[in-house]
Amino acid sequence: MADKGTLAEYRRRRDFSRTGEPRGDAAGAPADRPGFVVQIHDATTTHFDFRLEVDGVLKSWAVPKGPSGDPHDKRLAMPTEDHPLEYRDFEGVIAKGEYGAGAVIIWDEGTYRNLTEDRRHRPVPLAEALAGGHASFWLDGSKLRGGYSLTRLRGDRYGDREAWLLVKRGDSRASHARTPDPRRARSARSGHTLGQVAAEGGPTWTRADGASQDGPSGESPSGDGPGGGGAS
Ligand code: MN
């Protein structure tokens, strides 16, 4: 089942009495197909967070420029701590003063298929592939579709952190589609922009214990025009 031990770093960084982010206590049954989520996070710098469900946790990378549909674009992806599966439902605002303070939207979500093979074309489990520094997978999201790969750069470190590249594979889904402006991008879940989520305030996910963490409700917050929403 889930290797919850890998969430120690995630929990160490957060005060759950102050942030609405999930602690990761739910023991959800494994889904038929593993999921992925790409969040846009308006923290100190605005970035994309790319997360793949692997062995009960979300393996995570911060991708400053976001994923590209163009195989020529090599997007830097910096590993971050494993996140709990419930984090794929997190859209809201991380409170001021807390780790990663700022608005988060679920930009894209869906399922994926592991495509990683060894030299003899035998399938390699994703956890093993990532440990080895190279994984390929097919994303079925509402925005991202097709094959992508994540590759660890050898000997190329940014400070004490590993650096990886997230690259679109050359397949039928390759395109010249550019990553959208993160400030104008809309949530796949709510249709809201970062600015709208920031204006709404509190986290909009629901706790596993059933206690709703919803902010002020409302189907159509004011300022819900194209590219609208308050700047944060
Ligand atoms: Mn982030």
C-alpha cells in the first residue's frame, strides 16, 4: 500500500493547523489507472507543479515554465517532496506565512499509462524507472495528451537539488502548442484563474473527515470574465 514514510518531508514543512492543504491520512484504494495532476502555484515565483501518482503518493516536480506540447522544448523540472494523493484535489489558497503561500489551481488532471521499457523492451515499473533517472508515460488529461518523458540530468545540479527535464515525446500528439500564460490559465476543475481563486480566499478542497473547507460559496464569483479575476 502507500509508502506513507515518504510524506515525512511534506509534513515537516507544513503546519496543518494553519494551512488547508491535506495531511495525507486518507488510505484511498488504488485507482484502476494512476492519476496525474498539474497545478499552477502562485508562490514566491509562479510555477507549475507536475505530479504523478506512484505507489500511493504523488511524485512531484516544480516546472517553472510548465509542460510544452513541442518535443523541442526541454522543460526544467526540479523535484520536490512527495505529496499525498489527496493533493490532486487541492485548489485554493495556502495561507500567508505558510510554506508555499499563495493561490493554487488544478490546471490539468487525468490518468496516465507507464510507457517505460528497458533495452529489451520489457516494461519497467514507474518507481523503478524514476529511481533510474528516466521514465516515459502517456498522459490522458483534459489539456495534456500524449507521451512525455522525465529524465534526470547527470551531474547537473542546482545547488543541492537534482535537475530533471520534462519533454514531450515525438508522437501523434506532439504540437507547437505553447504553454499558456499561467495568470490567464483556467482550472480544469473550476474554470477559475489564479486571481479568482486568490480573491475567493480559503481552500476549496474537502477534508477526508468530511469537514468542508470551502471558502465563500458561489457558482460565479464576480469578475468571472475572460482573463479576468483580480490580480494577486
Ligand atoms: Mn509549488
